[in-house]
Amino acid sequence: MQLDFISQNKRSIYGGVATFLFMGLGAFLLGNLSGYEAKVLIDTSLSGISMLCNTIVLGSATILALLLTLLGISSGVESKIKKVHYYQVLNIAKFDTLLFIGALLLFQFFNIPITESENLPTSWFAYIYWATLFFSSLLSGFMVTVILMLFTTFRDIINIVGFKKKDYLVDNDK
């Protein structure tokens, strides 16, 4: 089943991995940072990371609501749709829920005023900064994967409902 998931969502996964690598490459090109430089960069990037997390939380919550609408459309189709469609919707919901939780956790982490802390060693700020870049890149890659999976599912439903195409999702057995 897991291998089947990867083969069915190859394009979506490639898109997410490419986004993750592209964002991570940008961070890698910054080079080595001292703790003080990382502290300054965390301060300046704090609003952008908060905005990214807010956008992902709102977007993923909206996607979960869209999935309910998609299920309503799928159940009302004249053709009988195979179970593989519902597994695809379930996979999108799982990924989207992970994305929602991850963005919410990162957002909550940045509500802690870590740059104001006097007790935190300066060298830790470099690790915090790299972890932040890694996780924000990971969340961006996940978001692209979810959007591409959703696009594929919508495309398949449009082909079945709108264009009456006999897709691989349509059960031809009566």
C-alpha cells in the first residue's frame, strides 16, 4: 500500500521535495553563522516565519473543509467511484493534518521570546536558526505536496463528473 501511495503521488512528492531542496539550498548558501549573527537573523525573520505559519495553518484548515465538499461531490456522482479515490482523499487529509500541526507547533515556538533570553548561550542561536530554516523549508515542501495531491484529485473528479471520462477511478463493474 505504501509503495502504491508513492507511485500514485510521484509528481506531488517530487514537487514537495523540490520545494524543500530549493528552500534549503537558499539557507545553505548563507554559510556558517556565529551565534550573534543568527540571533539578529532570527529577529528579522520572525515576522516572515509567523506569516508563513499563519498562512499554512489557515490554508490547511481550508483544505480540510474542501475535502468534505469533495467527498460530497464524489458520493453524488452517477458513476461508481473506486475505493482508491477515497484512499487518496484520506491521504491528503493525513498529510494536511500533519502540516496543520507542524505549522501550529512552529508558530507556537516562535511565540516564545527566545531572542530576549539572557540565560541562553549565544552559540545556541545558530542551531535554532538552522532548525527554523529546516522546518520552514519542510513545511513549505509539505504544503506543495498537499496542493499537488489535491490538484490531482480534483482533476480526476472533474474528468469523471464534468467530462464523463471513464477514468481509472470509475468502477466499471455493475
